Amino acid sequence: MNYYKIGDRIRAYDFNPKLTECEVYCEGIILGITRSPYGYECYEIISEVDYHDWRVGENVYVPLRLEFLDYEDRITRVY
């Protein structure tokens, strides 16, 4: 698992693109590492790019770890 820092720009996939027909993700700048309103440890990002533009401009909570659904490169740094 890669850990990123505040200010890094990341892409976070909602679903594993290897198992779906399309890539569903959002990209944004990390504002902090916190707990989501649902209690899991996460990156809080401000979404700048979203697959459907639904989350652009919104704060999005990206889980640091997923118990059973995690996979390599779920979160990647974008330059």
C-alpha cells in the first residue's frame, strides 16, 4: 500500500478496472488524512476530475484500506 501526503494529487478507483468494462474514478488533491463520517480511515480529497462529473468540486473520502475488495493500484499518484 502506498501512502501519500497532503498536497499530492491522486486517482482513486471506485471499482477494479480490470474487472469492469470502464474506469470509474475520481482525481483530486489530498486535503488530509482523517476518519470519514462512516468511521473508516481515509484520504479526504477535493475532486477535480470524476468519471461522470458527479463529484467535481466536492470533498470525497477515499478509504486507505478496503477489507475484502482492495487491489493493487486502487489509489495512484497523478502527476
